[in-house]
Amino acid sequence: MIRGNHDDFLLDFLTGKSDGLFNIKYNGFGTTLVEFADQKATSIDLIRDSINQKFPTLINFLESMVDTFQLGNYIFTHAGLTYDTDKGWYIYNFSKMKDFIQTFDPRPYTYVFGHTHAKSLNLYELGINSNEIFYKEGFIGIDANTTLSKTVHVLVFDEAGNLIG
């Protein structure tokens, strides 16, 4: 499985690297904590402890997730790549899709990603008001904004990495 920014939020919270408050306030992380934590947990420390007790393998699971994987000529990542003058292009879970799509040369691969809603990509990159999967040469955006749209985008590949549906 590919690890995204919300998985990073949860991992950092569960391991004590973060108190989660910024992500609760700005990134919807509170909903995640409510889903996982014991209802009687009333402080950050109690919430963390209750999740770790209820799901003792969750940290290992989150740590086992990957940033990217390749299937044929398709590279899957959560949020694309970001450019840095020192690092060059690198995987980053908060990549700005506009910069990635407009300045990165994906050839010979096609990058498949979520994070940015397909509807936004279709509108701003293609001028189309559609929540369908975003397709542009070298890029496929699949984030359906499922919480609001109640839809999920699915791509089907064969074992050789050919897109078949």
C-alpha cells in the first residue's frame, strides 16, 4: 500500500513525533482520531494510548507502506513529485500537482496519483467540469473526493502492467 499524508499524520501521532493538533485543526485529522480512539479517551495522550492498545500492529502496518511502486510503465504515488534545487525531483506527500503536472517530464512513464481531487485537475488543467478520472499525457489523477462525492475511482491493470479498465 502507498503511504499518504494522512497516514504520515497518524504514524507521527502514534509514535509521539507529533501531538496532532495542527493536523486536527487544518487537515481533518480529528475525524481520524475519533474513528480509531476509544470514546472515553479525553486527552491527546489518552487518545494515542487507546489507539495503540486497540490496534497494536497499526504502527508496523503504517511503517510498511511505501512511497511509490512501479507496475509496467506506471508509477504509483500518493501526491506526485516536488522539485528542489538540491534534491532534484523527489516523492513528497504534499506535492503541488500544478507544479508537478506542468513542469515535470514523466516520459517514458505515466504517474498515477491521488491527493488532489480529480475534479480540480480536470477543471484547471483541462477546462472540464468533471469528477471523472483525470487523464493527461503521462499523468492520471484518481482522487474522487470520496467523502463528498460518494464515488471511488478504480483503474484495473493486468499482471504485466497494462491498463485494461
